[in-house]
Amino acid sequence: MGRLIHFEIHVSNMERAKTFYGEVFGWSFQDWSDYAGMPYFGAVTGSEDEPGINGALVQRQGAEPEANQPVNGYMSTMGVVDYDATEAKILAHGGKVAMAKYALPGMAWQGYYTDTEGNVFGIHQPDETAK
């Protein structure tokens, strides 16, 4: 055992983060704050018949990450169908480019972004013609 089954994204502004992830990736949220004893929203990231896991947005308990600091936690990458359309949504909803789109030759398009809370995440579009 040891398979990843849940993730948490630490956020400073819960409503802003819910809007960002809901609008960009279509996630829905369930309020689990009573169970957690703090603002904590379960994130449903897709249907149960699709690969992937669900997670949560949790109220940040410390300082936000500083711009351009190295990643000091896990990096999450979301699979997408249309890289360019997803990037446009990210930017339109307050995200920023952390590492521009690049090819994983013969496999996919990959890139990294900063969300509205200062967290870095990736997007990945499979494409055997990427070069």
C-alpha cells in the first residue's frame, strides 16, 4: 500500500480558490468544515468512472508561498483535453504562468502555473505528435 488517495491544497482565500478551481477545472465542493474544525472543502474533481482522485481545499495555517521560491511540497498535475483552452481559463481566472508550455516529445504538452493562492500546479495534455 501507499497509493495516493487524497490531496489538499492550502489556500488563503477559500471563496477565491473555490471559484478558480471550479471555473478552470469544473471541480465541485462539499463543505466538510464541521468535521475538520476549520474551513475545509472537499473537492470532487471528476466522476468515479474516470481515473484520478478527489481532494480538498484547506484554510492555510501559515504564510503564503513567496513568488519564485522553490516548490516545498508535492506538485499536482491535472490532465486536460485542450491545453491552450485550459491555459486561457487559468489566466482569465487570475492564475499566472510559472513555466511555459513545452513538449514532452512524442508524449504530451506540459506546463506549470500559479493559482490565485500562490500554489504551483501543472497541466498535461497527452499528444503523441508533441515536439
